[in-house]
Amino acid sequence: MRISDTQFSQMMLASLNKNNVGLGEVMQQMSTGDRLTKLSDDPIDSIKMLNLNREGSALIQYQDNIANVKTTLSSQEAYLSTSSESLRSLRDLVLWGANGTMTTADRQGIISEMESLKDGMIATFNAQDEEGIYLFSGTLTSTQALTDTGAGYTLNGNTDKRLVTVAKGVTMESNVTAQELLNLGGGATVFQKIDDLIAEFQAPTANFRTEVDATLAAIDDTYGNVLGAMTDMGGRHNNLDLMSDGHADNKLFVDKVEGDLKNLDYAEASVRLSNYLSALQATQASFTKINDLSLFDRL
């Protein structure tokens, strides 16, 4: 079969282009360390890589969400711990003030301390984070949880929970609410009972003992609510730690599989580099040698 000069040139150029492209690809792979530089390098493994990337990103987001929930819970737990201490102190003061041998003047110091502890608790349940979000107002985060109207106390906000996704299909409550901790039924709160008892301490009436007992009951109920919330938070912390550890293990596994698919086998790449270089050199040498042939050289 006869091959024209044009056909010969086209064959040589096609061979040179093919080997140059292959050489460029393997050099790019060796410079980046990545076996897959584009989707067409290995469509099946490339799809696997995309899925692994998506899963890895989700795991990182879950871990970030868990960290945020733990921070929020820890902040609320600290405030509740302070409140529990205040409630215990209030209980002691009520029992102390209820002593029938004390005079109204003797109770003045107790009253001052009770008012101070009550104000501190109100401030605690109206606490905000650094972004100005009220911690105990449910999902009405721009509304303070408790208002002292002067004629009583109003629980604002709601009992809704702020849910955060911490795993695929799993959400975690990131808050407790003043409504569930302070509402003793019908909107009554321990703060109103404390005020009523302070009035009795200042000017005892026939209802003195009744007010003492009612206040102690209100303090005990609120204290139980606070302790229950703190216990529940401890359980949530443990669950979050377990899930975070699970996400970390899964992320390591995903990274390993992704690395196995993505990382270049340098030994195999070196062989391909050598083959492309040899092919290029052979093609260039053949082209030069054949191109220099002339019929006149044979005459």
C-alpha cells in the first residue's frame, strides 16, 4: 500500500499529539499527586469521589452543629446551675425567716437577700448570648423570657424547641425554656410567691404560715424543674459526644476511601511517563529520518 507524503505527515502528527497529550496528563498527575484530574479520567471513580465529598462535607457540618449545640447547652446549664444555687439559698432564707421568734426588724436582712436572689434569677432567665438571642425564650429569641410588670410576672416566649440536625435524620433540642421551668400552673411563678412572702415578712398576717408553705412548695417545684432540665442536658451532652465520635470515625473512613480513589500511584505513573517519552522520541526520530529520504539520494 502506498502512503502519500500528506498521509504520512498526518500519521506522524497524530502520533505526536497523542503522546504529547498523554505526557501532559501524566505530568499533571505527578505534579498534583491526583490520579483523577477530570471526570473523564475515570467516570465511575469520579462519581464515587463526588459522593464521598458530599458525605465528608455533611459529616463536617454535623460536627459543627454538635459543637454549636454543646456550646448553647453548656451556656444554659451554667445559668441553670446558678439558679439552682439561688433556689437552695432562697429555701434556707424562707425557713430562717419563718422562725416565729424573729421580729420584723430581724427579717429585714433576710428580705434584702431574698430580693437580691430573686432579681438575680430573673436576670438569669432573661440571659442573652453574644448575638443578643434570649436563651430561655423558646423560638421567640428576640423576646425576653420574663417580664416584671410591677403587678406580677409575665412569662413571654414559648415552649418551642430549637432543633438542630446532628446526624442524617437526627435532630437535637438545643434549648430549654423559661415557660417549662418556671410556669407552676396558670402562669404562676416562684417569683410572685417570693414577693408574697416578703410582704408577709414585712407585715405578718394570719396567712403567714400558709404563705411560707406555698413559697416553699413553689421553690421546691421550680428547683425540681431546674434539676430535671440539667439532668436532661447532661444526657444530651453524652449523646452528642457519642455522635461526634462516630462522625469523626466515619470522616476518617471517608477520607481513606477518597484517598485510595484519588491519590496517584507514582510507580505506575512513572512507567507511563517513560512509555510516553519513549514513544515521542521514537516518533520524532522516525519522522525526521523518513522525511529526509529523497528519491535523488537513491539515484
